[in-house]
Amino acid sequence: MRSAEVATSGRQSTLFLYLYALAVSGGSIAYIPFLTILLPLQVSSFAGTDALNLLAHVAFAGAIAASLANICFGWASDISGTRRPWIAAGLVLSSSLLLVMPLATNATMLIAIIVGWQFCLNMMLAPLAVWAGDTVPDSQKGMLGGLQALAPALGALSGMLVTLYGFVDASDRLFWIAGLVTILVSPVLLLGRPIPMPQLMHDDMHPKPSGDRSGLTDIAVTHMWLARLLVQIAEASLFAFLLLWFRSVEPGFAENRAATIFTFVLGAAVLFALNIGRWSDRTGRPVLPLILCSAIAAAGLLLMSVASDLVLAIVGYIVFGLASSIFLALHSSQTLRVLPAPQTRGRDLGLFNLTNTVPSLIMPWLTLALVPMYGFDALFLLLAGLAVLACLLLLRIPR
């Protein structure tokens, strides 16, 4: 009786939303602690002073693999008409490859394993992301975005735990990560029973406006894509090089300390994103929070560019980290509003996912070009300009 009532109201069950949010969090745990903390440490262990250069090459190769795999497996799940088996297969294969990562003791081996791991990881992530488009109506997308903010927070928390001195042995860190991913993703695969939302699967789910407003969907898609790309370029620069930047401000800055700050920022972002997401659902203003967050992110980057001591550096990062995390979480769910066709939702979301991976192709080389000669200050000034441009693009989206 309860399911029938929820179906009649056109709202997805809260239980499925929570299970889905846990699964998305598991997806974040699969890569955040590894790429932000453990991979730089592994690279440093055998690359020495060439660590920054090798890390840039690894990030480049991984981003290429992730971009292609996300489109391919999203599209494959469209063609097959089902998401769940792809998610399960990706979970098993990506966890297995993560566990063999320590076998890479040189650049060639590491890049090869990273490429394979990214393919398998996106076999899980792509269909998982599209599943929300199949099951969550527009009236709950703000709440969905708020719940998705939990994902990077738990990813950062897992990084803090596995690097906590005396908590996990260094040789067991990847086993812990793989186990946590399995624990969080499995429930939605085994127990998730989403209420069918046939209105989300119709060709006319985005009816064309009349008159001269027929191009509004195309404008929204383009501006949403570009705005996320610009914010992600800023976020990607710190995602890969946060630890190195903190150590440039204060030599000897501990990896666990960086993970703790990262976790605090993303944890606080969950509370803000949940409340802001619910507010956007109630008021029907899905874009306004994105506009404000991109502007605040620019302010945080400006603070970081002038930081001369660790305190100001941390404050600037907290401002930027909160704003960008809220932006990315809410943007992920609101993107599902503007995708043009449900039959190609996986492919189209894979193309949108390029905004997540293309920055990883750009930022390593931009960082290598700017930082050695001009320092991180110049990089942050450039990124602040990109965040301002994202804000202006979102302001131009018609209501």
C-alpha cells in the first residue's frame, strides 16, 4: 500500500534514495583516497624528484581511459536496457585491479594498471549515475544532489582513516578501500527496488516550448556543460596536487593532515548541500545555488592565491572546497533535467562526464607549465577567473 501511494504521488521512495546515495559514496571511496593520497605516495616511492612529472602522466592516461569507458559503458547500459549487471561487474573487476596496484614498481606498469582500473571502475560508475535519471523525478533532484554530496565526504573520510597512524597497516590500505566499496555498493544491487517512473522514460519527457523559446533546452545543456567543466578544472587541480600544494606552503605537511582537512570540508558540504537541495526543490530554483557557489568558489581561490602562511591557505581552501563541493553535487543531479532523450541517457551522461575527466587532461600540463615558473599563486588566479566565467554562464540560462 505504501509503495502504491508513493508511485501515485510521482515520488521515489526514500529508502531507494538512501541506498543509492550509499552506492554513489562507495563509488567515490573507490577512487578518492587512492588518487589523492595513496597514488602520490606510491609514485613518490620509486620516482623520487620526478614524482610530479610522473603523476601528471598517470593522471593524463587515467583520464583518457575514464572518458572513453564512461561513454562506452553508459551507452552499453542504454542498449541492454538494464543498469544493475554492469554496476555489479564493474564493482568486482575494479576492486580486483585496485588490489594488484602495489605490483606496479615502474612507470609503465603503473600506467597500464591505472588504465585497466579506470575502464573497470567506469563500468560501475557510468550505469550507476544513469540509474538516477531513470528513477528520480525532477521534484526530488535537489534532494538527490544533497545526498550525493555524501559521496566525496565519505571518500575523503576513508582516505583519512586508511592513512591514520596505527589504524591501518600501509600494506592493507587498498584491501580496506576495496572492502568499503563492496559494503556500500552491494545493498542497492541486492535490496534496491526503485518505484517505476515511466514518465522519466518517455520521448516527450522534455516537451518543446512554443514560439521562439524552442532552443532553451540546447542553451541549458551547453551552459550547464561548460559551467561544470570550468569548475571541475579548478577542482581537478587541487584533487591531484592538494598535498603537494600544502607542502609548498609548509614543508613536511603530513598526508593524514591533508586528508583530515579534505574530510572536514566535504563533510560540512553534505549538510549545506542537503538543505540547499531541498530548498531548490521547494522553490523551483535549481540553478540559483549553482550561480552562488561558483562565485564563492572564485573568492576562495583568490584567498588561496594570496596565502602566505598555512592558516590563510587552509581558510582559502575551506571556502573553495565547500563551494565547489556543493556546486558539483547539486549540478550532478540537476544535469539529469536537461538530458534530451531517455533512450540515450547513459551515452549523453557519459558525454557530460567529460567535464569530470577532461580537466584531468588539461590540469597536469597547465600545472607543470605554471607552477615551476610562477608558483601556485598564478595557477589559483587563473582558476578563479574560470570560476567567475562559470557563474556568468549560469546567469545566462533562461528560467
